[in-house]
Amino acid sequence: MTVRVRTTLVAACAVALSAALAAPAVAVPATDGHDATRRALKAAVADGVPGVTATARDGHRTWSRTEGVGDLGTGEPRSERDRYRVGSITKTFVATVVLQLEAEGRLSLDDTVDEWLPGVVEGNGNHGDRITLRQLLNHTSGIYNYTADEEFARTHFARDGFLEHRYDTVTPRQLVAIATAHEPDFAPGTDWRYSNTNYILAGMVIEEATGRPYAEEVRRRIIDPLKLRATSVPGTRVSLPRPSSRAYSKLAESATGPTYDVTRLNPSMAGSAGEMISDSADLNRFYTALLRGRLLPAKQLAEMTTTVPAMPGASYGLGLIKRELDCGVTVWGHGGGIHGSSSEAVTTRDGRHALAFNFNGDWSGDSDAVIEAEFCGD
């Protein structure tokens, strides 16, 4: 997997709890402070993205915009209410649950993986007794990224493999076994490298700590309290809930060639690293609540927002990316990609200004340009 500021599940080579949150949104005209964003969305479609849906929230004002199509066959446009696969944005939900469990005294970020999952991370130089939960959440564990495995990529990302195996169920232990068949990338805590395996393990730890699947804990602790009605953890469900658009991929390294409808797939290949579904309004609500301290006590939120260097212009906390924009504005959030879907959700630290959007194609479109336009443009 290629790691950029827009962090995705799928490699490019493989392809409220407050009154403020509950207050009704007031729609504003597209020309009211979002001209640059609108131009950036149009540019993404001109660059080849089938369609894009975006929602920004600034205080109590909400602005939504769509461009392009949601269905290449019928020409049906995208909807502001589209549900879509959010990929690695799932990681922020998972990290939030782990930090809630720490606040409850049910685990510690300094616990080792072996304390919760004995014998799961071992062999080929992997040692679960040397990796902490904190290192899982901030990607300093050194554990190999299972989506970078060549056989996994051929089976799940390349055209022939995906079309044959798109409905296969893969278990978390199988995904971890793929990773531990490789030597670690580095000794725990000595470097940073994005690895989806970290969050597969984090989901397994949640289940061990609570006796319930991570998906149930996400629903119980985040989705239901925040009334995120468009957000779900699909498990092995292959379809998208309505309303939704089709999702498209080239299933190849090149942005040319045939376009495939990849809407239906079994997201267990992503699991707690990237399987969730949401919409733009829900993502804005979630990140606003999180950054305003409505999901975590101050101590845990401080831990989540303590970052390590990750990539130019950005650093990584616990399931949260801190990004410095060209105009000096700092935003927090996460990106996510999975077949046919590329998403971003970012929010200012005070939670006042939030943006979430989705491209329903995974081979083009400049998401960084959209973010810069919203927070730095006219």
C-alpha cells in the first residue's frame, strides 16, 4: 500500500451529544464561501472521477454539493445523502473505542499485544510481547501491512483475482497470518509505517477486552449515541444501503482501460482496518463530536492527538491524522480508500469547521486540492 497524506486501505498499485450537534443545519448558497471547493470538485470530475459528493459544516451552517454521476449506465447523479464505503476512516472509530476502554480502566495503551492476543503475533521475527497497543494505533509497531502482500493483492485487488474472490469471507486471524508470514518492517517504536494489520489487531483486542465484536462496540459506543443513521459496520454484507451510488475501479495500476463496477464486495478483507459505511453528514458529526471531547475524556483525547512524524505536511496520532495546510490551517481527520471509493473527513481542532467527501472512483481525483480549497480558498 502506498501511504500519502490521503491514507487509504487499497494500495494505488493494487488499486450529543450536544445541542450544537443536534441543532438543525441551515443550508447556504454554493457561492457563500465555497466557490473554491466547488471548483475543486468540478476539477476532480474533469480529471476522470465519475462523481463526488461533499458536505461541509461551519458552525451551524451546512453546505452540500455533488458533481458528476453516481451511475455510469443510467447517468443518475450522485446524492448529497449517498452512503459510501469509507475505508480507513474506520480506524478513527476503532481507536476511539480502544481509548474509551482505557478510560474505563479495562486496558492500557502500554499493554502488549500478547497480553490480549497471546501467540497471534509471532514467527519470522514478529514478537507480540514487544508491541504495545499504542504502537498499533499510531503505526509504529513495525508489523507488515497485509494488503501489501503480493498474493493478497493479486487475489483481492487485481482484476481477475477480485472478480473471482470479491465475495469471499476472510477472518481477522487469516489477515494477521498473512502479515506475520513476513518479517516486520522495523523494531517496534523505532520508525513509522502505515499498516492495516495494526487495526485488524486492534479490533481483535476490543473483542477480547469486552467479550463483544468490535462492530458491536462501535455501534453501542459511537453510532447509536451520536445518532449516525447512515453509518454501519457491514461485516460480510456485500451491498450498500440506499441511497447510494455505484462504485467504480480500473482494477489495475493504470488509470486507463476498462472501468469495472465494484459496488458489491465482501468487506471482511478490510475488517476493522476499513470496512465501515457512512455518509458525509455523519462523518462531520462524528469528527466534530470527537474533537470537541464528547466521545473521550480530556486525557484520552490528548493521547489521541499526540502525534508522531508520518509524511510531509502530516503527522499521525492514534487513528487520527494531523495535517498542516498550505495556508497555515491545521485539520484533523482521516482518509480512506477501498475498491471504487475514496473518501476524506477532516475537521479543525475546535470542531467548528468540518468537511467530508467521497469520490466513487479509485483511480483519479485530487482530494488534497478539495481540502485546501475548503479551508484555504474563497
